[in-house]
Amino acid sequence: MTKKAKGIISNQLRKKRFEKDEMTQQELAKALGVTRQTIAAIEAGKYSPSLEVAFCLTDIFATPLDELFQWQANESESDKD
């Protein structure tokens, strides 16, 4: 039986937008070819971007993937055994 990865992906998108001349969600969405709502959902942690979108974001902000996105694994009691 395989274990399913469980965790939370957090991100620094909002911070990076403001560091890049206070880029709006709409401007970022247009650059990526997605909706502003998608950007808002990613920033809020309600949606994880595709790998393609994640790598495009690293290009836009000229930052490594692990600086833009962080993975925090959740360990349940049964996973510790």
C-alpha cells in the first residue's frame, strides 16, 4: 500500500509582487495567462499551481522555486509508525 503525501504548500507570491514594482494580481495573471482569481487563490493557499505556472512564476520574479513556494508535510499519528 502506498502513502499519499499530505501537507501544505505556502508561498511568497504577494511579497514578490510588491517587491516587483507593486505588481497587481491582474498584471501577474495577464503575464501568466490565467485569471486574477487564480492568482488570488494561489496566494491564499486555496489552490496549488501547476508545475508550468510555478516555473513561469520563478522566471517572472527571478527567484528559485524553493524561495517562492514552501512544502510543509503533515504527519498524522498513523504515519509515524
